[in-house]
Amino acid sequence: RNMVEEERYCVEILNQVSAVQAALNSFSKELLASHIHSCVVEDIQAGKMEAVDELCETIKKLMK
């Protein structure tokens, strides 16, 4: 927002947006892996197989 308000060059803003998106994607991948290794594994071990369906839906949403 600050860059727009400062009337920075559009390409600079687009580059910044791209960098932020890449960082968020990287974070999402790490968070998903952590979720699978902890929450999903625990749920499956406890017999809560609906965790697999929830994981599949989450992956579908992330891949839009």
C-alpha cells in the first residue's frame, strides 16, 4: 500500500507482490508438511480417517 501511495514505479510494486506471494507459498508448503506429519498422522493413528478427506480438500484449495 505504501508503495502505491508513494507512486512508486508499477514494475517495482509488481516485483514486491511477486516476492510476497513466493514467501507465502513457501510458508504454506512448510505448514502443510508440518500438519501432515503431526495432526494428520495423529488423527489416522487414532482411527479418524476423515482426516484424509480433510487433507485432500485442503490440498485442492491450495492448488487453485
